[in-house]
Amino acid sequence: MTTDNVRLASGDDTQALSFILLKMMSERGLTPPVSGDNLTTRLAQDGPGGNGKFDCLIAFHRMRPSGLLMYSQAYDLCALASYAQVHHLYVADQAQGNGLKNDMLVFLSQLALEEGWSHIDWLAERSDLLSVAYFQKEMELECSEVGFRMGHDILTKLAHTPKAA
């Protein structure tokens, strides 16, 4: 499964993921935990192509890496099914407004249905007003005590959303 601008990241994408993560941290005023070269090494060890501590979608705008959606798979004992927990969704400032965020969520929803995941959880603090507003307005989700849940009905609806032009 792939679109023109979003795909599953592979081990070959660690430099691009490192670039995007450093850009995200800079835009959010965060200090990277390690230097750029060490970040690339850690992502290669821990991510796609490594020991699989996280999975990731990578998005491109004008053929440049411009966004990512990092997630991990987990298992829900109450549903007796796998699900995904999203950790980061980011689109670089210069690529905002081009539908990359929506395309990544559509891609992840399609993947969820293909893999048989029961839902996707997204941790978000109520104080993170931008995330809360996005999920309430754009995704029509309610914020619980710990974040947002996209159940099967929402995944199905989102999976059939056309990608951005």
C-alpha cells in the first residue's frame, strides 16, 4: 500500500526521519536528546529495519521528506485484538496545508483495517490545545482523560477518504 506522498518508512529512511525529527523539535522549541548523527544511529537501531520499537509513516512534499507519523503496535486484552498507539504526527511548516496530515491518517486507517487492528489510540493531554482542537474539529473525536480513540467505524470512514490532490 502506498500513495504518491505517504508510505511506510523503511530502514533506508533513517536519515530522512532524523531530519524530520530535528525539524519538529526545532519548531517546537525542544532540545534533541542526542546529536544528529547519533539520532540517525538510534533511529536505525530502534525503528523500521532495526529492532522495531516503533513503526513510522513518512510523508513527502515536492519529493522532500516533510512529515512523519510514529506509532507502535500493542495488544488490547479487552478487545482481544491488536491496535496502534500513535506517538507523533508532524508536518513541516513549509508543507502545511497540502493534505499530508490527512493523507498519513488515511494511510494509517487503511493499514489498520488491513492488519485487523481494533482501534488506534492517540495520547494527548487536554492542555495540548492544538491537538485537541484538531481531533475535535477535523476528526470529530471526543477527548477522554488520556487522549483520543479511533474505533473501527471511524477507521472505515477515514480509510475511504480521498487523498489530497
